[in-house]
Amino acid sequence: MRADRLVATLLFLQARGRVTVAEVAAELEVSERTARRDLEALASAGIPVYSQRGRGGGWSLVGGARTDLTGLTAGEIRALFLVAGPSSATPELRTALRKLVRALPATLRSGAEAASRAGVTDDTDWSRSAVGAAAPHLDALRRAVVDGTQIRLGYAAPGRPNGERTVHPLGIASKAGVDYLVAGTDRGLRAYRLSRVTSVEATGDPVVRPDGFDLTTAWRSLAGRMEDRMLAATVRGRAERSAEPVLQGLFGGRLTVGRPLGGGWVEITVDGPSPEILAAQLAGLGARVEILEPAAARKRLARLAAELAATYGSPTTGGAVAEPRDAADRPDR
């Protein structure tokens, strides 16, 4: 957009003091004719810009005048470059940051450059699985949101065949390093996890935004519904004190530690999607945790115990392990 170019031209002029048309054209990646028109437009708009012909000439701000278009404080600049350092930024953002550095006063420039080198982002967890990496269709979805264009969205929902649907992209939300598309559908607002998006095709039709739509409010409502589904069940039981750190690591805020029961045990409650899933997650702690209710969780643990004993044997004879059985003889899972 021309307005963006004019701002960039003025920042470049402010940083250099004096520039030639050729330098502006190279910096902004436009033709010299376009660069000259932009400089003349600044002068016509009342910006104190003038040109000087001849050897050593160029375009300058009258009297070395400076226009602080960024309005950024030193602290704000450091925060910007800390968040958007070169290790995690897109190529476009890195280009923008380089231009911003050149436009900053010399007193702020060194701090910004130091902040950009102060961090590193690793998009893998300790199991070497990719987490938090940009989804392959993120740029296309952002463009659809900004352009206000409906899209044909390919999506692979868990446990369902891949499908396509036409949606109205309204915004991108990020929660704990995972990105979601907030979109309008025939069934109301929906959130789509970007890592499950298989294709994005713009339809050319304009997005229809709900009256009074606010992305933050919409996301909170959608996130609340998802959290309700993820915390639909509660199991209650007891655990050894020594198991608390492990339980905290597994469940975080979904774990509540209650009163001491004596003998080194404490009451616990854990929230999750279902009693069966919670039972499977707690099974790895063995006898250090005992689920007391609900009955569905205890039954799931009993089935798991039977399966494990059938597969690995029982330690009733000094830890002897049963002979491995054929897969056909094992109980169904």
C-alpha cells in the first residue's frame, strides 16, 4: 500500500539524514520513478522535505527535522525485539525489523539489536516432537482473515474422515503454543486446530461477521466450551505424598491435593475428559495411587491390571514372568 511506503520512506529519510532516489528505491524495492513520486508526495503533504540538485545532492528533512512515527519507548522497542527475534521470526518480519532498526535513533539501535539476539526458540519438546511450529497453512489463513474472504477448509478432525467445509475466517487464536482458526459456520462459531488443517482455498466471497463480533470475547467462549469437555469427569482417591511431584507434572491445575490421611497418604481429586482416560493416566503410578470413585474408573483399572498380568505374568512366585503368548490369545483392547 502507498501509505505504508510513504511511512517507510520518511523513516528511512529520518535515519539517513540525506538520501538519493536510487537509495530509496533499493531500500523499498520499488522503481526509481515510484521512489521519486513518493518523495514528492511527502513534500506536497507538508512534510519538511526538500531536494538538492547537483553533486552530493539528494533529499533531506529541512533543518535535520525528525518525525517520530514509531512513538516507541526504549522499553517497548526492547520488548518488540525480544518477542520477534530472528530465531523465531518469519522472513517478512525479519525484513521489517531490519528496516525498523535502521529507522531508530542511534541511542536506541544498539539495545534493539542486542534484544533481537537475546533469545532462541526450539520448536521441539524433549521427545524431539515438533510443538509450536507454524502450521503449513498459517499464512493462507491469516491472509483470508485480513482480506475478509471465505475459504473452503480441508480438515482432519480426530476420529473422523477428512472433510471440507466453507467457513468465514474471523481470527487466529493461540493457546499454549497451539494455533486455532476462529470461524463462522452454519452452526455458529467454531475453532479449528491449525495443525489439523489439510487445505485452504479462497472462494472470493466476502466474510460475514456476526454483529458486534469481538475476537477476544469469542475465543474465551469457545475455549470455555472446550475446557468443559476436557474437564467433564472427576476421580477421587488417595496418593502417597512421594507421588505428588509426579501427579503435578501429569495433571498440573487439574489436580487438587486434599487433607492428609495418615501413613504418608493424602486425598486427591483429578479432573479430565472421562473416568476411563483418567484411570489409564493414573495406572502408571501403580500402588502409589488408589482411585476410590467413580466405579467406572476402578473397573477400567481392574481391566488394565488383568491385561498387564495376562501379558507379563504375576509376581506371586518371586517375580516370575509368564511365557509370552500369541497375539491371538491376548484379550481385546
